[in-house]
Amino acid sequence: MVVLGIWADLGALLLAVFLFPTAVIMHAFRKESGPESRQRKTAQFLRDTALGGACLMLLAFSPAQAMTSV
């Protein structure tokens, strides 16, 4: 939905709602004991939170929001 521009704001919101809990639940880097696995989990956690933040930026600056504020 986001790539095609069809309901991009709803798609971005749904992706953000999915990515933030997934990052916290699936990539619990604090529980890892080995340095390699902790580094890998940290990178995956940061990737998911960055993607969630990008989705929130898409939501904030979507064309649908621009049309309603005029």
C-alpha cells in the first residue's frame, strides 16, 4: 500500500505498529550472552526501529495529511 501510494498513511501506520513491538519482542539484545549474537541482535533492533521511524515520517508527511490541512 505504501509503495503504490494507495492509502499510504494507513499502510505506514500499520507498518509502524508492527515494527516497534517486533523490535522489542524479537530482538531482545540485552538477553544475549555472546558478543557476536548481541551485536547482531542490536543491529536488527536498530534496523527495525529506524524503519518504524521512517514509517512515522511517511505518516506525518503523507499527501493525504497535506490535503486536509489546507
